[in-house]
Amino acid sequence: MDDTTRTDYERLAERLTARGADVSAIERRLADHRVETPSWGYANAGTRFGSYPPEGLPSDPFEKLDDAAEVHRLTGSAPLVAIHIPWDQLDDYGPLKEHAASLGLEIGTVNPNLFGDRRYKLGSLVNPDAAVRRLAIDHCLECIEIAQAVGSTGISLWLPDGTNYAGQDAFVARRRRLHEALAEVYAAMPAGMELLVEYKLYEPAFYATDLADWGSSLLTCQKLGPNARVLVDLGHHAQGVNIEQIVAVLDDEDRLGGFHFNNRKYGDDDLIVGSVNPFELFLIYVELAAAQQLPRLTIDQAHIVENKIEGMILSVVNLQEAFAKALLVDRDALAERQAAGDVLGAHELLLDAFRTDVRPLTAKVREDKGAAADPVAAFRDGDWWERVGSKRSAGAITGGLGA
């Protein structure tokens, strides 16, 4: 066959096969790739200085699911939606679960809010005031009940607690309060439910953060039990931290619960995942792809200036491509070069996979699933505004950062 008549996918598949790759197996794993998008990523968001709500924002959790369904329709890889309480608070969660199912979606993790109430000024689960700690614990217990109502199997906990000044509180006393509170929460979870414990180096506290790194989160999970696992947020680390090494260690300990994917230039910027450091994202997926089953993969971004649905679509596409590149790594050859001390040879194997243009491959997998070859272009060329956006009430905005 004349090479000019073949598709980009056919040429790529031929090259990969010549290198010994099992293209069909790669496509099967790509087809199984599942990403959770956050309800708050479709709602209003802002910076410390202000927010800039566009037209067509969702006004309730049901409309957020409608937007998430559009992302899943075009990418074929985002069937789960994380919800946040109280931003997605309802009197009855049965209709929300039913609406998700009607759109081909499932409710993913349930995220408690331990920073919005004014009584959390000095902390939530570790607050010196027992009454405030009780309030925070009861909120987490409420989220467990909500998770059961919507069919979720995960509680995703970010603890913003910390101190601003030396001497403000005692480190060990705070740690013991935290473990006591979480022990009650963990004991209330039904069989099969996971508690995902996130960490963050800094912010909103400036002197000490109670769960500041993966080690403190891991120690907490080990105290709680096997269904407590560490949640890694890509923006919650100091500059230069080797996140892929953290991933490898946590996975080896069977304590890697999942991710909050985003990207950052300086602090926790919540930029589109893969937009700043795509090589880091690839290396993370190299570690993830070594296992046959991926952990929970959640996007956690606050889209400020870009179209929110487009931003979410591009995020999912970036994850698909990073995973595809990771699946191209010749693991046997890599192990041989590592054992032989071939430093640059091993590194070049990773570079070869990273530099491969996998877009024809991921486009083909999406099309096989009934999604779009180019999801962002398909959204821009589509009729979402006519079908959905123009019918929404201006200013009826709920459930997002800065809302």
C-alpha cells in the first residue's frame, strides 16, 4: 500500500508493532482508562482578587452533571463525577443518582468541606474546641450517608487545618485529636468504602499544616486501617519534589488511593493538568501503568479564564495521552538497562516513549468508543450552547470556589 494512502494511526501502529509493542493490548488498557471530573470544576471559581463567571454556568448539581456528561460524551473516558458537600447539598440524593445514570455517569467520591464554616477559624477536626471538632466529625459522617445514597465508594478528605504562629497550639495534641476524629469517621464507613486522605505542604496555614506531606498522610492512614489511602494532589508539593517517586512508594505499600490532577507554575495554581510539566505527568503514569489497575483519577481544577467544559475536556485528553505514552515503555528493555547500569540508555527509553506522537492512537480509541477524535474541536463545533447554555439563568451560580 502506498504510504500516502495510509492513515496516521496505521503508520503509528506499524512503527509500534515493529518495536515489539502489542498495539491491541495498549488500546484495551486505554479504553479502560476512567477519569473522575469534579462538580466544582463546572461551577463558578475565582482568585483571591475576584471571579469572572461566564454565561451558561450550571445553577445546581443536576446541571453540573449535564456538563460532565458532555465531557464524557466527547472523550469517552470521564464517566465519574465527584461531588462536594455543601456545594452540592440536596434534601434527597436519589434523583441526583438517577439523573447521573440517565446520562451514563456515576457519582464518584464525596468531598466534605472543612473550611467554609466560620467556626473552623482555628481548625476543624483538630480544633482545640471539642464542640467544633464534633461539628466537623458530624459533617464527615453526613458525607458517608450521602455517599451511600448516591452509590459512591469513596470519601475524599482535604484537611485545611494548621497554625499560623509558633506556640499557637501543640503539635502532638493536634495530631492526637486528628487521629481520634478520623477513627470515628473511619469506623462509620461501610465495607468497601475508602477514605482518601489528602495532604498539602502549606495554605491556608502559614506556620504548620497538620497533614503537610505524604508521610504524615500515610502514617494517619496506617493508624486507621487498610481502607484508608493517600490522595496525591499534584499542586500540593514544594517545587522540585519527585512526585513519581512518591507514587511508586505508596503503590508498593498498597496505600495509593488516587490523584487530584492539575498543574502549577508556582503554588497550587489549579492549571490544566499537563499544561506546564507534561514530562512529569508522563513519568507519573509510567509508575501507574506498571500495575494492571489504576487508582482513582480525579481532576481538581478551578478554570478561571478558559471555558470550563473545554478546560475539562483538554484535561481528560492530556491524561489519555500521558497514559498512552506510558504504555509504550518497553519494561523488559528498561529493566535490562537498569540492571546493566546503562544510565543514559534507560533514560532514552523513557524519552523515546514520551516523544512519540500518540494522538492518532488516542483518537482511534476514542472513536472506537463512540467519542470524538478531537474532543475540543468537536465541542467548539457542536451545539452545546443552543442545547444547554443559553437556557440557563444568568447569575444563578452555586457550588464552586469563589461562588
